[in-house]
Amino acid sequence: MLPEHFPVLIAGGGPSGLAVAIELGRADIPCLLVEPRATVTGDRPRAKTTSARTMELLRRWGLADRVRAAAPLPVSHAQDVVFCTSLTGHEITRFPHAFAMHAERRDEFAEGGQQIPQPIVEEVLREAVAELPSVRTLFGWRMVSAEDGAAGVRATIAGPDGAVREVTAEYLIGCDGAGGITRDVIGARYSGGSGELPNLNITFRAPALTDETVCARAVHYWVLGAEFGGIAGRMDTEGTWWAIAQGVDVRDGDVDPAALVRRLIGADVDVEVQATDPWVARMLLVDRYRGERTFLVGDAAHLNPPWGGHGYNTCVGDAVNLAWKLVAVLRGWAGPALLDSYEPERRPVARQTIADAAAQENHLARAFAHPDIDAATPAGVARRAVVAEALSAKRGEFHSLGLVLGYHYAGSPIVVDDGSPVPPHEPLTYHGSARPGTRLPHRWLPDGSSLFDHLGPGFTLLRLETVPMESFVEAARARGVPLTVLDLPGLPGKDSYGAPLLLIRPDQHIAWRGDDSTAAAEILDIARGAHAAVVAS
């Protein structure tokens, strides 16, 4: 028996929709998720990089260890990206600890990056959703129409057997991707462009391709050559690989994927092609993120080029940002402006991420077109050295911690501006600013736990010195705002936080910092979207 009404209807059960469902389900908010795919197939892995920030959010849900345990390629196996003449040829240069992958603990983040195919992440998230009693899922169903209104949403969903149901919801969350209907529901439109190069994804098995036969151990291999290049990497340690053949247009005629793979490998080995997927990088962003009661999340709102692996990670960031605000509104402790802050916080992040990733495509043609670099001669060695130096321009694709951890909501209407400088956008380098709007800089505590592990499910008041804070507790109690007080006078590097008191949002971003709590009521009202000035804006 399916109820006819839900507080939240989620259209789409990819990483975005599952993340929204987990955030709502952990707060015991009833919701319905409909997803056309009855099962998750793994032959087209597409996204393979789970960023340090997404891993932190998975840790926040208690799922980081489950994701790492499910990953067929452990971080300890390899952390570097290698540029080479072929997988069995000459190494040209390498970028160590790409995508913030470290086998050991680091101070900058609670979790490092992880290489794992997106379908496996989805399986873990599906299992987590199944454990939440307030989340109903209909896999194999799709939303076929919806009407957005000031009082709620009415939608029609269709099952695999042709059955049709009507459901109503207070809010509709569009996680249905580029081919979904929720953009049309609110009249939103993509704008942007596509990349210049056609590409062909190939999933294949090559058991003969081992750590002993390749030129180096790596997570990604970028193969350069005079006429043909591409990227390849392991999906597991049992002989399954993925590859991207650059500049290959399947519309030009017969394309032999196995032959393309052998050219990347540089040897005539047995190759079993499992799947192919042609694509072109797209850089698209919608003109609006919401209607009245309908919100766009993830690929429904933006399409990121794959360079740097930011696509699905940006989607999960969208989901967490919106979902904690939905929880606050549905639980009754937030004001109307809280949901209005979703677009001004997340749309600039998507725009900057798309711009940074798209800039990497400008290096692609130059990166792959390098004649005379495979020769085992002094001239070939010299040529590879020149190419290696030129490839430093690609660093931003693999080392982008400033983009991954350093994005901020400094201009948000629900962040209290303290007048301090806004951190500059430096995609390569993360500086750990504690200015309001930024992600709380991470620390490991003396007992070995992460600072993030001690943050509450609602707001957290972090107190680094013995200063009065009772007014925050009283104001939160009067407004029904969940508030955790975290006293850490011995926090390592506490002076770098710039104030003895910091108000931390549920998504681990700083809403306010200061040394005087007398205006606690007003500060909380701004942070929860209930302050008169915020509502007016």
C-alpha cells in the first residue's frame, strides 16, 4: 500500500537522489524515491572518483568505511596518475597523490579521496536507504508528469508494468538528470556548450595486463602519441579496466574498440570488450534551481565535464545542502528564507566547478599530440623530458583541493558576514580559512578522532575558549533549533579559527564566528532563514 501523499517526492535515484533520501531518512522525514532503473549495472562505470569532500559527507552518514570496503581498488594499491607513451611503454611524468588519495591520514580532511566506480557507490547508498524506515523506494518506476504549485506538487508516476499512480508532495526534488522532466516542470533551461572532442568509453578485460607488465603502478594512465591518445585505468585488481579513447567519433564509420584498447596498451594482448559508450563533454548550467515547491539537484541542474572528476561529487554537495534545509523546514525550526538560500549557495559552486574543469579540456589536444616520444633513443628521452615539463599545466586536473574543499558560501543570506576577506579562488591549493561561509577547517583530536565526528546533527556551537555561550543555548531552545555545544579548548591550531565561538551548520559550513554571544537570537535567526532582513531579501 502506497500513501497518496509524502512530505518529499524524489525523482531519480542516482547519487543525488539517494543522498537526499539518506539525509531526509536519517532525520525520520517520510519521503518517496522513484527511479527508472530497477537494478544498477556496472558495465558503464562513468564516474570513478569520489572526492575527499564527498568521502567526508559519507563519513558524516557513517558510510565512508562501507564505501572503501566495497571499492575493488584500494587506495593502498596506487595513488598516482602517470603519463606514458603506452601502458607498456615509457613513463613520461607522474602526478603523485592525485585526487587527494593518500593511504595515510592527513590533517586537511577527515577522509581522503577514493577511486571507485559510481555503480558500486550507488549500491552502497541503496543499501543504506533500505535501512531507513521513513524512505519508500520504487525502483523501476519513473515520474512522467508533475505540476508545481505554491501549496505543493502533484505528480504522476508509472511502473514497469504500465501501472500509473498519482501522488502529492509538499516538495519535489528533481534528481532525474539531463533526460528528466523536472527542468520543464519549473521552466528551467540549460545554457552552455559542449567540448570539441568526441570520446569513446570502453570497459574491457585484459588479464595479461598486470602490475608487472605495465610501465608503472597508477590509478590513471594518460597515453600520449602522435596520432592517437587516451586514458585508461584499473576497475579492479582482477583484470577489468576502463579506457577513454580521445577524438574517436563512432559516427565516422566502423570503430574497433579492441584495436583502440591495444593501441593504448602498446602490445598485442587478448582484450575482451564488455561495453562501449560514446560521449562529448558538456558544460551546461540551468538558469534557475527552483520553482515554487520543486528544486533541481545534480545533473538536472548542471552537467560538468569529467576532467578532474568533479561531476557526481558536485551532485552530492547539492543534495546535502538542500536536504538539511528541507529537514529544518519540515521539522518546523527554520524560516522561509532557508530554502531560498539553496540556489545562491550552490549555483555559483557549479558554475566555478564547470569553468575549472572546462579549462582542463583546453590542454587536451596539446597533451595528446606529441610525435616522436616513444623512441628508445637519446632524442626520444629528450623529447619525453620536454613533454613532461609542458604537462605541468595539467596539474589542476589531479590536484584541486582548493576547489574540492575551498568552495564557500560567503555571500549567502544565511551566513553572518564578519567583514573578513573572502578567500580567493585558488583551485589547486586549500588554505583552510575559517571565514563564515567556508567549510569548517578539519583537525584531528588528541584521542585520534576527527573534529567532524563530534559535530551534532543540527547546528553545533564550537567553543574554543571559556567565554559565555548560554544565550545561544537559550535562543536555540526557544526556537526549537537542535544545537550541540562542543567545548574544545585544547583543539590543535585553534588560533587559526579567528574567534573563540563558531556556529557550524549541519553541512559542516560555518554560519557565524565571534567572541560575543549577546546577539545569539539574531544570529540563529539568520542562520535558520528566519531573520526579518533575510526574509525580506
